[in-house]
Amino acid sequence: MIMTDLEGIRVQLAHDRTFTMQGLVVGWQRHIARLAEEMRGPVRQETWGAHDYFAALSLRDLIETGRYGLARRHDHLVAASVAATDELLREITEEDRRGVVVRYGDPEPSLSSRWWWHRLPTRGLAREELDSWYANEE
């Protein structure tokens, strides 16, 4: 029922592009699920890295931006639909005390304060790439 209701919510992006809220939420769920799964296994050629992690964070940005101006009922539906995935992200990441994610991802200043931009993967290829990049920046 929730996803059906989200299908009717359109999120307007730049250049006259629109997405359904359902599509964004499903993308968010799939990205985080894949990152979590790959963190449990060995790195393979198709393992997602730092750029894929930022694609996931950008999807979460689009969801949050799309929530602005929604009726209260729809906003609650969106919040409920991302809650479990938000929690999974918290489980597979840790607080980014060094600010690596924001510095590497370079989100717009208005987006960089969102909590997900301050979470660093605990392990996996994305973490390795971020740590390597940070070591070379210092």
C-alpha cells in the first residue's frame, strides 16, 4: 500500500526531469542493501566503491528534497518507507569524525548538513577508497 501511494508523488528535478517517490525510495533501498551485502564478502571486480556510496547518498538527498511541500499524510508515508533503510545505513556506517565523506563527495552546502553525509562505511571497498583518498589529501 505504501509504495502504491508513493507512485503518485512526483519529485521535480533540474532540467525538467521528474521521478516518482516510489522509484527514489526503491533505489535508496536497493543501493544500501547492495552496499551492506558487499561489505560482508570479499572485494570482487563488480563490488561497489566510494562513487556508488555517493550515488546512494544522493538518492537519499532527492527523497528528502522531494518531501518538501508534501501533505502530512504523504510525508509520513515517505518517512515510514525509508526508516528501515536509514537504520541499515546507520548499522553499516560509523560517525565520520574527520569529515571524509563530505570532503570527498562535495555535496552542495545546503545538503552537507544532512545526517547521511556524516556516516562513513565501517568496511568494504567504499571505505578502503575513502581512506586511501583521505590519506593522499592530508
